[in-house]
Amino acid sequence: MRMLDIKWEYIGVSEVSNSSNVPNEIIETIESSPDLHKLHLRLSSHKRAFDKLWRPSELFRQLKNPLTHLRQLSIGGSYAVDWETFFQDQTQYPLRCFFERHPLLHTIEFQGHMDVVFEPNLAAHLFPSVKSFVGPIALCAAIVASPLAEQLERLNVVYTWKDPSEPHKHTLNTLTGVIKPLPKLQDFSVTMKMYPLYPDLDPPMLRTNDLDTLFSAMPNVQSILITVPVEIVSRTIYPPYP
């Protein structure tokens, strides 16, 4: 088997008896697929089952299958990553070690929220072959600010509009301050995820001058999708001199 696309939801009656909060049947399926090239995991928990967030680091720690042929990885659903340990524990944190052991991954997706500072040199170290990336602003900013920008072909920036009362380290204009030229980028998108707890609040807007900065860095882009509200900045147009 070369591809696994697994979608599963914990609803309170499922049996999950390991530290990764991933059903043993799913783990066994991955274990029995030594030739796996593409792995997509969308594992969700019921909105009240916060204690059942699945843990990618624990999953990869438990796996005996080295997944040596893996080239595409998508981590999504309701998951938890201890980013502080991810950054500090350079040799022991299983998720970080997994990426270090799989330098040929060219397609990577993190479908979830994070709002921590991710250094560009670390992104280049962990994702050296990436060409297609989907993830939160913090990770995307690290990638476009690193040498990886020169090889990137697809970028989907996922902006999660969570609790507006909490400070956000990374906003939509974070990318404009760090972006390097993206000469090979062909597909660019910015999508927003909003939490249902705040349905009536106005989401942040992307300014047209930020779009100008972004688009100027991608001269060969062929496809653009923006699902974030755009604030039109008025410009004064002066008539030409006679």
C-alpha cells in the first residue's frame, strides 16, 4: 500500500488505550504498510472530548515501521503538539526526530493552530526537501523567510481566528515582513478557519498593500485563492502634469 488517507472521529464510545490517543487499528494499518508514500491523518475528537486530542509525537514514537519511502505527510484534525518541548529538546522529542529522519518529505501539511515563533533555520533543517506546504502563519513565515523559499512550488497559509481576547504573535501581515523571493511558486492561497465560539466577531482583514508585497515575491504564480476579507486601501491618484 502506497497511500493512506485516514479520517476518524472520537465520539466517546471508541476504545483508545494508548498515549497517542490513536486507535490501535489505525496504528496497525500504518505498521503494515512499509511502502507507504503518502500518509494523511485527519483524526478528530468530539468538541467536549478535549482529553482525547491525538498526539502526533506519541504516534511516531510508537511506530516500528520506519516509513522510509514516505514523501507526503498531512497532520490534521484535533491534535496536540508540545511546541516548547519541540523547540528545546533537540534529540528526544519524537515528532522533531521524525522529520529529521525523513529529509525527503516534499509535501507537508499541518492543519491546526499554532502561534509560536518558528525560526527559519529550523524550518530549513527539518523540511529540507519541501515543495508543497500547508500550515499556520508561524510555520509559513519561517519557510518563506528561509532558503526553502527558492524551491517552494505551493503554499497554503492557514489563519486560525481563535480567541480574539488573546494576543496573536502572528497575523496576516507577518508574512510580508519576512518573505523572500519565491521564484518557483505556482499555487498560493490564504484560507481562514474560525472557531464557532466567536461567530459574530469580525475577522481580521488582509490589506491590499500586504497583497502587493506578497504577489511581488511570486512572479511565476499561476493560481491564487484568498478566502480572507480584504481591506481596500484608498489611494490618491494625481493627474499627470500638462
